[in-house]
Amino acid sequence: MRKAYVDKDNCTSCNQCADNLPKYFMMDEDDVSQTHIAGEAINDAMIPDEDEKKVQKEMDECPGECIHWKKH
């Protein structure tokens, strides 16, 4: 399991990640993406191993290149 977060300063507010993978991404009150787990662990979401590829796909396709894995 790894944690994912969004560098909000580089988010383009395209909604792509939130539309494609709402289980782990949602838009905040400023229409900027953030990671989550059931509305908790905001921008500090622990991604289960079985979903890491789905999150990585969003990272790879993000126009703002702002979704990252947290380094330990």
C-alpha cells in the first residue's frame, strides 16, 4: 500500500481524476482535486495494492501532472 496525494498548486481543475476514479479522488470547495478514502484521509489516501494501477493511470493521464505517490 502506498499513499497518494495531489499537489494542489498544479491542479488544473479538469475533474478528470474525480470523474474517472471517485473512490479515491474528489474536488474540494475551490474545485481543486484531492485524494480521499470515503471522505476521510484528505489528500493522504492509502491506496490498496489492488488499486495502485488505477491510481497510477490517473497520475499518468493527469494534465497538470499533479498526482503523486508520497515518499516515506
